Amino acid sequence: MKQSPDIAATPDPAAYPRYVLGVLLAVYALHHMDRQVVTLLLEPIKHEFALSDGSLGFLAGLCYAVAFAAGGVPLGLLVDRVHRVRLLALLIAVWSGLTALCGLAGSYLWLVLARIGVATAESGATPTNLSVLSDYFGPKRRPMAVGVYMMGPHLGTVIGFAVAALVAQHWGWRAAFFVAGLPGLLLAALVLGSVREPPRGGSEPQAGPGAAEEPVPPLRTTLALIAGQRAQRHAIAGVVLAMCVAAGLAAWQAPFLVRSFGVDLKAVGLSLAFAVATCGAAGAWLGGWLAARVGRQDAARVPRLTAASIALTIPAALCAIFAGSFPQAIAGFALQNFFVAMSAASGYGLCLSLSGVRTRGATMGLLQVLSNVVGYGVGPQLVGLLSDHLPQAAHGGSLVYAMALLNLISLWALAHMLIAARWTPGELQRLRAESMAAA
């Protein structure tokens, strides 16, 4: 009997893929919570260890990004070769335990080393999750599934920032790391005990019975395939540059709000959680829904949708950075986060669709490495370095100018997405033709 092109063959084909999506959404939420909780705690960490903004930028960004890069591609290649569910459970347990250990840090170096370990383990999460999702959801349903999955960072921020803000306010920043890290050990057990490994390529409409046994190309071949895809090259570049701006601004939102408006950590954390992050979750859902809808009519509309979302982040971020009051700044960041999430959902979905069945793990690993090195590494670090050298503004100090300058990189990301739109239809047709020939 021919397998459905839109979901993998399971005893309960309608409900179980949705359950897996829910579990992987929780994994991504935890992944982002453990990654981002340090940004909420930068100010108390700065005062305890007498750090500069450049040192804070390194802790929040570059040390994480370099370790992420070191682990991302090897783990991405591993995703295409091993039992993905077992790998994911192991990674969750490692990064969660190390996040909790940050609460025991006796020095800045301890924090840096623990963050390096967190980053190395987390680098394998999204390539594994997206590879599994692609085998539970076929081409027609995949963009929507990716959109739901991309709500994870924003849900993680809602939960993490709200809880961490309350805990840090009453028990200190160290307790916030304990609360962020320990629940991951339970989630690792849930993944291992309830998520089934799907057959590779089983959701593809032209997948033949031996699709899962096709050899995995080596890294050099995979990189050559990506380099030969003009749409994929520009789509990856656009996503990476957009993430540089998004991560750079997100890492400094809490310090900016504290310095600009004199509010306490509890008010900042709750505002970022329930106003800013919830808008991001809505944007991710809408971005996935729109990508699925417009992509059926014209494949070139997906990168154009991503480009439009990136363009709208620019004025929204400027409204937040130059706001005259705390509520206005929160409103601007909320709107910016909404459009960032839309661009991420549609952009990641596009890159996934432009990947071959047996190279998805490596492709997503490469995308994650670049997004983290340029995004979560360069973005926060660049803001920190600029802030140390730019003149002081009337409110927010030099952070105002540093964040505004970073925001201009979105124009570069926008250009890459518009170029990708030109080549996307032809490359998708070629991938379908190759799949049919292999079948």
C-alpha cells in the first residue's frame, strides 16, 4: 500500500505526528530558554564579577557561538547516520545539566566554560528535530509544521523569562539557572520513552521503498551540493544575516531597558515574556501558515514573504530603540519580534524544502552553525563592542547607537532573500525531478 505523502506511516497517522510536533516544540522551547536565560541575567552578573559590556557580549554570544559552530556540522552529519531520537534525548540531558551548573559558577571563567558545553550540545537539537519532522510531515504540511516548531524560541522566552525574572528577583540569578536547567532532564526521558524514530524519506511523495537506505553523501559532497544551489545559498545568507540582527538586539534588550528606564529585573523579564515573546510565537505561527498557503501558488512567494517580514523588522526595532518610555519600547520590541519570527519560520521552511532527503541534517546543521556564529555570536558581541566605544545617548547610554547600527544589517538580509526568490522555483522543480528519477 502506498504511503501517504503528507505523514509517515504510523498506527495512528492523524494524531501521532501532531504529538511528536508538540514534543519537539517543547524541546525547542527548552533549548531556547536555556540559551537565552543568561541575557536576562546579564546586569546582576556584570555587577557580581565587575565585567565590561564587551565581556558580557562574549558570554551572551561569541563563546556560545564558537562552541556551537564546533559541534554543529559534526552533529548535523551524525543526524543523517544514527538513531535520531536517542541522540536528541542525550543532547537534552547534557545541555540541561550544564545550564543548572551555571548557578554554581564561582567566576566568569566558570560561566564561560559551562556556556561552551551548553552550546556544543544544543547545536544538534534543531538539525535533529527538523530531520524528524520532515519524515512525519510531507511537503504540503511541512511549512505549517515548521511554523509551529518555530514558535519554540518565543514560548521558551515566555516561560523562561517570566519564571527566571521572578526567581532572580527573590532568590538571585544563580537560582534562575537551576530553575531553567533541571526540567530538561524530565523532557529527555519523555523524548526517549514516547517518540518513535520515523523512516527516513517516508513522507516524500515520490519516495521509493529504498529511499531510507540510500547512502549519505560525505560532507564535502553535501557542501558542494549546497554551493551549487543559488536559491539555497542566498536563502541561507538571508536567514543568517537576519538572525544576526535579531539575536544581537534580543541579547541586549534587558540591559537596554534597565539602563534606559530604570525598571527592575522583574518588570523587564515579565514584559519581555508576556508582551514581546508572545508576539513572536504568533508571528512564527503566521509565518508558517502564510508560507504553506502562498507556496502552493508560487514557490517564489515564500522568499518574498521572508523578505517582506525582514523589511518590517527595521522600523519596528527603531521605534523600540528610540522610544521615549518603557511601554513604547516594549511595544516596539514586540512588533519587531513578531516580524522576526515570521521571517524565521518561512526562511527555515524554505531552506528545508531546498534540501535533499539524505542531506537535511547536514544542511540544517550548517544553517544552525552559521546562524549562531554570525547571529548569536557576532550580533551580541558587535553590540557590546560598539557600546564600549560609542558616545552616550540621552537615555540607554551608548547601547542606543550600537543597537541602531546593528539594525541596518537587515537591509543586507533583505537583498539576499529577493535574489533567492528568482531561483527558488527552478531549484524546487529540479529536486522533484531527481526524487522521481530515484524512485
